[in-house]
Amino acid sequence: MLSTSATIWPMIAHVVLVFFLYIQLGRKRAQALAGGYSGESFRENLSEPKESLLVHNNLKNQFELPMLFHAASLALYATTADNVGTVILGWIFVVTRYAHTFFHLSGTRLRYRRWSFILGLLVLLGMWLWLAVWMIFN
């Protein structure tokens, strides 16, 4: 239907978030090392310093549900099932990931973080349902 780069742009926006988190993780870990944290823990992957724990956990989150987003986006694109609606859903999903990250890193706003996750999950479900319907009828 659409099969343009419009389907890919939300994926790129998510990748930007992931790289931002890697930069933040490096900064927080450097601060921890400067503050006396032992580098041995990093090498052995035993623990994460308090200074970088939230960023570390959020970065891990970006390799859970978002992987289904990337798979759905690529499948929609490859099967030409993408359209304006699926592109909008893709952008909404990415906005929920940015919101989830903001709420996660800015403090204890678990209530808001939870709702951003649930909305992203429902949007992603919609993308996969559309793909299934498209595949059944085309």
C-alpha cells in the first residue's frame, strides 16, 4: 500500500533513543568510576553502579518489546501492508518509548511509565493484527 521510507523513520527514531541511552550509560559509568566504583564489576558484569542502574535497566528495556516493533515494521514494509495508519501507529509506539524512558530516568513516576508501556503494547498489538489481517486477505 504505502511501501515508502515512511515506515522506516519511526524505527530510526527508536534507534536514536537507543544510541542516546548508550551515551548516557557511558557518562554515568564514567562518573561512577571517577567516584571510586570498581572497574572489576564491569569486566565481570557482576553489578551496575547506583549512578548508572536506571539507564542500564532502561537500555535493557529497549531490547525487549521494541524488537517486536522493529520486526512488525519490517514485515509490514516487506509485505506492502504498510499504510498511513501503520506509520502513525509506528510513531505512536516510538513516542511511548521516549515517554517510558523519560518517566524511567526522571524518577519514580511508575504510574505514568506503566501507562506509556501499556499504550505502546496496545499500539504494537494493532500493528501485528493489521499485518495478520493483511496477510489473510491479500
